[in-house]
Amino acid sequence: MRHTPVDEANPISDASARSMPLAELAECHLGDPLVPGHTMSFAYAQRIDESESFPHEAIHSLYQHRFQRYFVPGELGGSFRSFVELGELIRVLSRRDLTCSVAFSTLFWSFLTWMEGSAEQKRFLADFILRREGAMCLAYSEKTHGSDLLGGDTVARRVPDGFLVSGEKWPINRATVSGVCYLLATTNEAAGPRKLSLFMVDKSRLDKAQFSNLPKAPTHGLRGSDISGIRFENCHVPTDALIGHAGAGLEIALKGFQITRALCAPFSLGAGDTALRTTLHFVSSRTLYGERVVDIPHCAGTLSDAFIDLLICDCVTTSGLRAFHAVPEQISVWSAVVKYFVPTAVESMIQRLSVVMGARGYMRDEHEWGTFQRVIRDAPIVSIFDGSTVVNLHALLLQFRQLARRRADNADQERDLRRIFDLDAAVDMFDPKRLSLASRHGNAALDGFGSTLSLIKSRELPHAVGTQVLERIVAFGEQLAREIELHRVRFASAEFENGHRQPAEAFETARKYCGLHAAAACLHAWARTGRHTNKFFVSGAWLPNAGERIFEHYLGHAEVGWANSSFLETLEELRRLDQEGRMFSIAGSPLGTQISTMA
Amino acid sequence: MNQLRTEEALREWLMDHLSKTLKTPRSHLDADAPFARYGLNSLDGVTLVMDLEEQLGIELPPTLLWDYPTINKCVAHLAAIGSEA
């Protein structure tokens, strides 16, 4: 599919927004990153990376296109409809340049206000974002305390008309280039987990003599980013900056993370798409030993595996984002799985591709503006920021005992599974009040797996599937069901382990749990998505190999009995998607092709 | 939560539960000391509330132990809930 050019001066209209999926619409507006001369091109990404300068022009152009509206709820004048759609937008931005995407997407911190802010705070923020190109930073971390939020030294002392804030936050994305700062500070040192309060600070209302910015920190990747800090010195912050009540800071912060951690996965999916695409272009045009490199079995296998990894990650991400609308009570589990699994899986995938890229993948000015070396530097930040890999695995393992004991009743579960895993079905409105710090209703992806396996075995599928493929998928499903049961039995009677001194093996168990969830997500999504146009996805031909990869990398099974050693079908699909200009994803949505005229 | 309706019964049960959970002799538990003294961090507190819910058969705020951070404060609150039920 080819898009006609879009007029730069004509931002997204309501009519076009309704008639076209957002991913496609955004691609249409942003053009082909392989064509230089515009701010969402690889050439521009290379320029800001090399100069280590903030992508002001690119960010401005995204506001001109009014993409900020997808972060703001409809009742406040925005166009947010679902996290699935927002995730699609972030993936579209991220496949062009992570620096720009991460800088623009700090807008997702606005959900802190949409969730817990007052009516006046919501009105202010909506206006700030929609009409003033407003952006925000999240000032939680401190130099000597890392992810230990309760250990922070920043204090907010109550005074008659507000608070006096003192302390330093670092490293903070967009600490300098932002107008609003979400600040976590101690309001009552003696109150334990209630010591922290959250403030939405409008920097324009502060006395400039009372706060200052710390210099940009030079970084390995995302080199154009504003990774800096902010220092407050007896800085007066008005009372109306407080979000929720004093002492609610940690609780709001943890619920906010549930949203933003899941929304980090599309950063990785976009980066993964670009790493695979630029590698495919390289090996398709290169001849060695009288043969095109793409046809050499090792290379073909690596590309095929990378594509399957992306499909697995897409299943995990898309179902995880849909879960916000179907089972928000369970999101403490889903979000941690998504944030652990997807960024690390994509990082590993890119590392494996680097073998195929060889020296070209190490050069900053070769093959498609040095895109591969930029992505391999940029992508690993996703598993670090916004709750690191260890933080997410820890959040999961603390819940294992209860997850093994509790689950939703069967009728609810069947309904939930359809809502989550039929990727074509509409989603319900998101209700932030249903988020919880711990799941009381288990994890539908694992608890409901037996139901989906029965569907598969009874062939009550919404699409046709070949007998041989089905046999392999059933074998995969049956082994997965056994592994899920083993995990459940182990933790149903497990003892409580407190604190941050969990044994190292516990983290390995949490990693396995993420593998179980990912494998289940693939099978659920395949078995319950019917009307999809992507014939390759519904054929199931990729599923046995997806299962093999997950069992090998997460569950410690070197060999499984169901894998299909042929990768030709997968490689053929990968090449078809690229030739037709489509995303390497389940939906395979069309990519932008026009030459943009943006500066 | 019938059998745990009185403050005393609740305290006994919670002391036993914490003693087992924290692998600490009951005699080492101080009913007026903050849970943090026993190495329980904020997320451990949430996990323990889920255990409490299971035992008591009622739904509690996951942040219960943040707001009632000692055995005695927690017991007094649970007893108050029980008497209202």
C-alpha cells in the first residue's frame, strides 16, 4: 500500500483520525525515514546523535501534527482512546528515532494527573499539552538512591501557602527542557511508605532563583536526549501543586509506573523493527562467495528468528496494553512482565543481528546513516529506565504466592480472555480507579491457559490451520500447560520471603514466569484472533518456533519436540512485509512512504 | 472473620502469622514497633495485606500496613472493621 503525500501544514483532522488506524495515520504523516531532508528521517537522527543536541525541531513538528492529543483524555479535549493505540503511536515514532520518541513520550507521565489530579490540575495540564506544546519530566530519582524512592533526600516542608522544597533530582529525562516537573518529595519523614508526596510543579510559577538545572549528562545512547537534573533550594511550591493528598506519593507513583512501564515496550518494538529492517536491507543487497548474504542459511536463520522474536514481543505488548482495559486489577503483574520481557528480548535480538551486520553495524556513517549502531546503543536504555529489569522481576516475585492461590472465577475469565486476546475486538474504556498495587485475581494469561488449549485442541478456532502445524502447536501448548502447573504448585505452598534480599535464584524464577506468560500470550492471541488480515500470523506457522525460542531462552529446555526447523516461510513473510512497506508486526500496518518537507 | 472478631484474637493470629512469615520468635515481636523494623519494605507490606485478606476473607486496601504500621495499630483497625461488618 502506498500513501499519498500529506500536507505538512495540515495537521491530523478529526475525520482522518477516525477513518484510519493511528499507526497508519502517523506513518502517513511522518514519511519515510530513509528519505533525508525531514526531522523524522534517519539522517536527522544521525545529526542529533552526532551533535548530542536535543531534537527541538523534530519535537516541535510532532506537536504541529497534534500527536500530543493522543496522550490527553477525550473529556479534556484530547483524543486518548486506548493504550493499544497510544502504544502504536510510540512504536511508529520509535522506529524512526528513540531519542526523539523518548523525549516526546514523556507526555505519558500526564497519566499521573489524569488518574489522581484535581479538576483544576487536569484542566491546566490539558491546556498546557494541547495548546502550549507542554512537556513534562519525572523527578523521582536521586544520585545516591537510584530506584529506592523512599530513600530519597528531597524534602517538601509545609509553609502557610505551600511547601518549601530542597533537594536534587538526577538523572532525569527532560529535566531541563520541560515546563512541568512531577516531583516526589518527603513531606513527613516519620511516616514510612506514607512519607512521600507527589507534586505537579509548573516551573513558570517558581522563583528562578530557587531552582536550577544540572548539566546534561553525556550518555552512551540517546545522545541527543536532555538527561540532566534539577536542584531545588528552599523553593516555594504552591499548595495546589500537590497531587492527591500528602503521603499518597508512593502509591500514586507505583500506579503511574504500571501504565508507563507497559508503554515502554513500544519503544523497544520500534527499535527492533528498525534494527531488523536495516539488517535485512544490508544483507539483501550484499553478495559474498557468489551468493546473496540473505540466502546464506546462518543469516537467513538469524533474520527469521529475529522476526519471530518481534512477533512474540508484539503478542506480549499488545495483549498487555489491552489488559489495561479488560483486567486493570491484574496490571501489577502484566505491566511488570511486559516491561521485563519486551525490552530485554529486543535487546538480545539486536545483539544477535549485529553478527550479521558485521563491521557495518559498528560504523557511524555507513549503511542507512549508521542506523544500526545507533539503535544498538539506544535500545538498551529501555530496560533500565522507568523501573529496571531487576525492579520488575522483584515486583513479580513478591506476588507469586498470591498469584498461585487466587484467580478470577471461570465465567469472568473466559470473558476477560476474549477481551484481552482477540486483538481485533474493541476495548472498553480504561478505568484508572481499578488499578491495584497487587493482583487479587491472578493472571488471566496463565490461569486461563487451559481454556485456550481446549479451544486449540478442539479446533474451534476462528481461522483454518493445517494439520501438521496444529499438531506442533498442540504439543507446544501441552508442554506449556505442564510448566504453568509446575510453577503454580511450587508457589501455592511457598513461604514468604521479605525485603530486598531475595535470593538470586528467585529472580531466575521470575524470568521463567515471564517466559510462561509470553508463550501463553502467543497461543492465546493466535487462538482468539480471527478476522485479522495477516495470513501469516493466523496460519500459526511461526508459533512452534516461537515456542521453541521461549522454552530455550526462558525455561531452560535445549530441545523441544514440536519445533519446525524450516525458517523459509518466516523469511519469505519478512521480505514480503519489507517489500510492501509494512511494519514487522502482527498487524503489518503500512509504513509511510512520502517525502516529507519538514525542516 | 468471625473467629477473629475481637482485638485479642486478631492480635494473637497476626503475631503468629508474622512470626511464621518472618521466621522470628514471637517473643521478638513488639506490637508497637513499626513493621519496617522486621525488614518489611513497602511492597512486602502490600504482599502481607494480600495474605491477611485471604485469612480474614475480606477485601482490604493494599496500603493497609502503610497506614497502620504496627501490629497494634493494624489490629485496632481490623477490629473496628470487624465490628462494623
